[in-house]
Amino acid sequence: MTDRRLAIDAWESLFRAQYEVFGEISCDFDDDELSQAEYDVLLTVTRSTDMVARLRDVTGNMLISQPSVSRLVDRMAARGLISKCSDPDDGRGALVRATAEGADRFRTVAMRHGRSIAERMSHLSDDELAQLKSLTTKLRAPRPGR
């Protein structure tokens, strides 16, 4: 049986660490260049084959609601960062493709953001980083019966 107090203390520590680290690295984003949400969309899209992703896959990787993702994608298309078209394999779905401008902006911000993350995480050893990744992956796994 898990020690309830220890579980609560660990959760609070994890939550505060995430909040503080995110606060430090959020300065990597400038809404005129790319907002954090736009970066997240382009992260999924640029990692996909031919820089094209299904809208439902983009939504699945975001921490905002499906209607919010749809509105964000429409705004990004209007800014020329992505294009959106019907999915020929799913009449109800849509495909999102990074434009050259969107991919260029993403790469610029990703380089800066990657440096910030690496710098912030540098006080952990490679073994500690691997352990952190393993533990957070385990926490994200679905629990049996839920």
C-alpha cells in the first residue's frame, strides 16, 4: 500500500517543479514569432511524415480541448504557418501541413527552446534524466480498470 502522505508530498514536489521549470523556459516563446500553443501544434506536425498530421493526432498531443485546437489551427492557417485540408481517408477529418514559413519558425524556436531545456535540466545526470523519464512515463500510463 502506498504511503498516502509520501504520495501527496511527491505529487506536490512534481507539480511545483513542473510549474517552476515551465515558468523559466516559457520566455522562449514570443506570440509574434510562435506562441507556446502554436509551437506544440508544429511540434506534432513537423515530426510527422512529410510534415503532415491528422488534426485528431494534433489534438491528442495538446493539453487543450478539441474546439480550442481547431480554432488555433484556423488562426495558424490564416498566419501562413500551416495549411489545412480534408483528409481523403476520413471524410470527417482534416490534415494539417506545416508551410515553409511555419517549419522555419518552428526550427528557430525549437533550437532556442532546446537549449533552455538542456540548460535547466543540466544539474541532473544522464542516469537521473533517464530515471525521471521512466517515472513520468509510468505515471502517464493508464491505470487498470479506469
